[in-house]
Amino acid sequence: ARDGETTAVELANGLLGTTSSGPLPPELMVYIFGCAIPTVEDRLLTDPRRLPPFTLGRVCQLWRTLVFSAPQLWTDIASGFFGLDSTKARDHLSLCISRAADAPVSVRHLPTLNNRLPLLLDRSALAKYGSDTDNLIDYIVRTAPRLQNLGFRVVKAQLLNRILDPLMARRPASSVPRAQRLVFFPLLEELALFSLCDDATEDSDDSGNLNHLTSIDIACPRLRSLTLSPLSPRAVPGPQVSRMRTMRTVDLQWCSSLQSCLRWVDVCPNLQELKLQLSCGESELDFFEDEADGPELDEEDQSHLLEIDVEGLIEDFTGLPIPLEPPLTFFKRPRCLANLTSLDIHGSCSLENVATLLRVLNTPSLRKMKVSNVAGAGDRDGQSDCSPLREFLARCAPRLEQLELTESEMDPAEMCRCLALLPNLRVLRLGKLCEVEAEEVLEGLTMQCASSLPAREQLRRTSSSLRMQSTATCPKLEAIYLPNTRIPYDALAMMLLSRCDGRQGCEVLKLVGVDIKTARKAKRDERLSSLIELGLVVETVANDWIMGL
């Protein structure tokens, strides 16, 4: 019986990976194996030993041989499942890197760290976690010449120093000429560093000055994407950094300094995507203006306020060194990002800092914009000032196709004035509006000529603060989402009926995203049934979180 079972297993092993015309080529088998590997997100939440390529090697001897002889199956490494256990993460990482041979690798150690509170309260456990994490980072650093992508999340920012060391100036610049500094990450294209506690003060030099990424342009010559959370203002470009023309995406999360944001803009002229989650305090521009009205500052005092070395030089677009400008000039100098197509600003900070940013940015190619938790991007003397955002849209967004406004304190009339500046807008997402605000905005988007459909005359209008527009607002609008909003149904139906018949000089609205209660009501509404039959999609959107465009 045992011989019969063995023969059956051998026969099955021989048939796996074969067709009626013979065995599949090894290259095709390896390609199919690669398609079976889950996404990074799935692998971060699941034990990698229960997923391909590990499970593929347990099927049969043929598959095991193919899996272990294909380095490309082991180059994309994710180890978030192990959480705070950096030792298991290191063992998993070393196994995958050894099987990847000499191929370039991507490493993402992004644990969720949901159980971090006991760790932070237990000094001995925190010390062990720090030691184990240091060992993990040391192993990653030894593979630096092969890294294409690196993502790393830790409890304390100080643990990331081993990665940041080659990018920082920890000794006098004169001691090591820039031309002789080692290219530390020659293949790195994406770098994402996250910490839950920003202990920036622990990363100062003996004089108390913050260390800057003075060598990032040389250490990462191919860098295209950078995510930092919340490492600013420490991890900002130093004054000697040249233009990083390969950089396409910068994502600064919980950035505590507007200066940091503007410096990244200065050294990355070819950005295509910029995400800023500001957590600044008081207005930085107001601070320097107040200082300018007081006693005159000498060059040394201005340098101290900007946390930079006054003797440092940066290169302008011609490659010639230019001296650093005074603070007021720095904050007011216009900056053009000609290739920027996506801008995301979340302002948990002084609203005037956001206004300062919008006033100096010029983005002629902008296609997608998200503004969250920003009260019109201006808040002087307790009065919400919406003009900076409106002026920015008028100046920089004639081609804008997607817009999201979330948790904004803009009044509905001002919001409608901003929308009137966007003739090419196709997707609109408005989040966290009260019922009255939603009604007025929907009326602002409603077209006139209500007699085109008899059913419209039966709709009741409960507000007359805004008249329906005789000319189309956002004439190319195809989709509107209203998450986290109490929606006045009659105003919504009026807007849908006015924009979905194709006879009002605007594009036909194709999709509306609302809460589940409103969606069910719309699908049962006889007045909208004909629109739904013609292709209008009524989609349910989540109300617990504002999803990105």
C-alpha cells in the first residue's frame, strides 16, 4: 500500500506544471508564480510563511526547485505581521534576501504597532525592542547597495538614526569633501520612514543644532519618492543639498514646520505629487514679520531663527551657488512646480501657515487637489479668510479635474464661488457638511430650466439663500461624493434631475456617492428611476473615514 501511495505522489508531482503537449517552460512557471504573490498590503497583515512564494515550495519537488531557483520571487519583502518582534522580522528578512541572490530588493517593515502602549510604559521592554530593532536595521543597512525601495516603521524616531546617518551631516562638511562622500543607496527609488514618537531633540549635535539631510542628494541619486512621518523639522534638506531632479513624490506627515515644507519644494523642482500634513503652531510668517518690526536682526540671529548654517550655500537652477535669503524673503518668494499634478494639504495647524504656502505656490499643471481641515486657508484676527484658497484656485487650477474639500469652515457661498472657478472639474468630494450647508452647495450646482422635466416642479425647495445658476457651475462634472454629510434629499434630487438630462449645456452626471440611507431612497424614487435606467450610478460611500480621490 505504501508503494502505491508513493507511486501516486510521484505521478502527481510529474503532472504539476505540465500540459497535454508537455511540461510548461520554467520561465512561464516562474511568471505564473509571481502573479500568485499577494499585494504588499495583504502580506503586511498575514504571516508570510502562509503565503506564496513560501507555500508554493511545499506543493511538489518540481515547484520547490523552481521557487528556490528564481530570485525575482523573493525580492519584494514585507514583514509587518511580526509587529514588535524585530527578531522574527530579521530572520524572515535574512531568509528572503539570501534567496534573492544578488538581485535588487525592496524591504518594507511596517508593523501596525497596535500594542505599543505597554512597550512605552516598560523601560526594559523598550530597551529590548530598541536593541532588536537596531540589529534589524544593521542588517538592512548592510544590504543598502541593493535596496530599491525601503519602508520602515518604529516606535521612536531615534531608532531610525542608523538609516539617516549617511544622509545627515554629523561632522564638519570640510572634513569630507562632498565629491568624495560614498553613495550609500545607489539604487534607492522609494524611501518611507515612520515613527510614532518624534524625539527630535535627542538627535541634536553637541551644540543643540538639529541635524539636516545634508548628503541626501549624493547618498540617494535615484530617489523618486520620499515619505517622512513625523521626522520634520529634523529630516529636512540641508543648506548644501543640490536640486534633486529625480524626485517625483514628497509626503510629509505631521510636519511641524512650514520651513521644512518650503525647503523640500525648493530642492525638488520636478515634483509631480506633494502631500503635506501640517501640524505647525503659530504662524511662522507672522513671527518673522513681528521680528522685522522690532529691533533689526543681524545675519547670525536670522540664521538661528531658520535653524540653518549661514555659511552654507545652495545651488540655484543654473547650478551656481547663491547665499541663503533672509527669513521674510524665504517665506514670500514664489515657487513654481511646473510638473505638479496632485496636491494634498491637511492643516492641523495655524491656518495662516497654509495661506502662506498657497500664496507662494504656482502649479500650472495641477489636476488633483485635496484640502482637509483648512478653514479657507486663512484665519487672521479670528476671522476665517477664504481668499488665499480662492486666489490659488483662480491662479493655478484652471485644469483641475478632481477636488476634495473636507472639514472646511468655508461658508457655502464661498465654496460655490471656488467651484465656479473650475470649468474642467470632473470629480468633486465634499465631506462633513451639515444639512444646511449641503443644501446650499447642492443648489449652487443645480441648473436652471426646471420645466424641462415635469417631475422637477414637484420638488420642494427649503432654502432660498442661493439661486440656481443660469450658467453651469463645473459644467464637466461627472461624479460627486458626499461622505460624512447629512444630505437634504430634495436638494440632491433637484441637482441630479437638472444635470442628468444632457440638455443644460453641461456634461451628464454619471455618479453620485451618498450614505446608505440616501442611496436607498434615491433608488426607490420614481422621479430618478429614468436617470438610473439611463446609467446614473448611485453609490454608497463610507461615513467613518474620508477616502482619497
